[in-house]
Amino acid sequence: MDLLRIEKNVIDLCAEVGNFIRNESFHFDRSRIEQKDTFSNLVSYVDKESERKLVSSLKKILPGAGILGEEGTDTKSENEYLWIIDPLDGTTNFLHGVPIFAISVALMRNDKPVLGVVYEVSHKECFHAIESGKAYCNEKEIRVSAISSLEESLLATGFPYYHTEKKDQYLDIIKTFLEKTHGIRRLGSAAIDLAYVACGRLEGFFEYDLKAWDVAGGAFILQQAGGKVTDFKGADNFLYGGELCASGNIHKEMLGIIQEKWFREG
Ligand code: IPD
Ligand code: CA
Ligand code: CA
């Protein structure tokens, strides 16, 4: 298994599909927005076409690997490998002309990540890492921020579409972080949030109700850049468990606040 060769192929593929997404963004017609299950869960032909292009090439890059994609791809693995892909992370931004969106690709071997690529389309920034290697933004090695106090930190989060029964607890977490940090950003792409923690632009990121395709690529890149990713309990179930807390060097402080608010009664 030549992971370096596979990584190179995936980077080239993301650049090519990224060109398609960028070109569509220049003349996107909002009448082509489609609703999935609710008025705020949106999609368009761009997400679907991007997934089609990724799937068709990934099948050639690693024959027999399964593929799980946000827009409906669910191909069983014939070996120990599984791709987890989000063909366009930041769909709502894309549809509204806000230029913050990415392609996210992860390769799992026996449920453990071995490759991650997050391609930020507008700036052509490709964040990537492979097993036993460092993390990079294009050719430059990246590391998480060395900042270890909340007071000097910039965080990111997202606002979930569902499970609003936890919204009071969530807003409490946000309120506390607002009082204790440099601020909180809502970029609108979990993949980019994670990549930005990986390269030290942000010190931390937290969100709930995320899916595996939102986080698989970015979480692995962040880990290879020296960061930490857990669920809200501080355990490993962030890929399929929905809750995610990611940071460079402020994990204990972030989790302390999240746990106090999130797990309280009522
Ligand atoms: C969304 C983005 C967003 C996050 C949502 C995700 P999509 O993915 O990652 O930042 O807050 O929970 O669903 O729908 O743009 O692929
Ligand atoms: Ca997504
Ligand atoms: Ca998506």
C-alpha cells in the first residue's frame, strides 16, 4: 500500500473537483437550491456532481475500498479500506455565495484513519496528512497553536440543524467561551474549522450533531499536527457520536466548560 502515492492522487483529485466547485460558485443560480429534509438542510447539483466525480476517481485510486459519502454513496468495502467523503462541506455558504467551503476526504483502514485531505476551495489551500507523517497545508508543514490559555484563544463552533432540545446548554457553553476567549467564529464548514485548528489559526473547535463525513478528514489532519480530538466526554467516539471537541493545547479547559454545561440536568 503506497500511501504517499494515494495521497498525491487524492490531492490532485480534490484540486480538480475544487476547480469545478469554484467555477460553479461564480455563476450559481439560487433557484437550483434543493431542500433535503428541512428548510435549512440544503443541497444542490454541485454537491451531487462533486460526489459523483470523487467517487468515480476514488474507485480507481484504491479498487475495492468502500465509500461513504454525504450525498448517498454507501459502497461496501471488499477489503479493509473505507473512504469517508464530504463532497462539499459548507454547502449553505456555497449556496449564498460566501466563499468558505471545502472538500473533505478520509481513508480508514479497519476503522482507523490513515489519510486525510481537506481542500479549501476558494484559497486553494490543501490540508493533508498520512499515517505516521506530519500534517501540511499545501507543501508547508503545519502544527497546532502553542497557546495554552483560553484567554488568548480564538475558537470556532457551528450551530446544529437538529436536536435543538440541547440548545440552552449549548448556548450556555457559547456564552461562557465568549466571556473567556478572544472570540468565537462560525465559519460554516466543520472541515475547515478542524484544518484551521491544525495549522494554529484557531486554538479550538467544538460542535455537536456532526456526521462522520464532516470530521473524518479534518480530525485526522489535526491529530497529525499535534492536536487532540475527543467527544464531549473526553473519549474517542467523535466520528460517529456527533459531539466533537478539538484543540491544540487547551483541551482540558475547553472540556471542563463543555462538560459542566452540557451534562447538567434540564
Ligand atoms: C455542515 C458544515 C457546518 C456544520 C454542519 C454541517 P454541510 O456540513 O460542516 O459547519 O455546522 O453541522 O452539516 O452540510 O455544509 O456539508
Ligand atoms: Ca458537511
Ligand atoms: Ca456536504
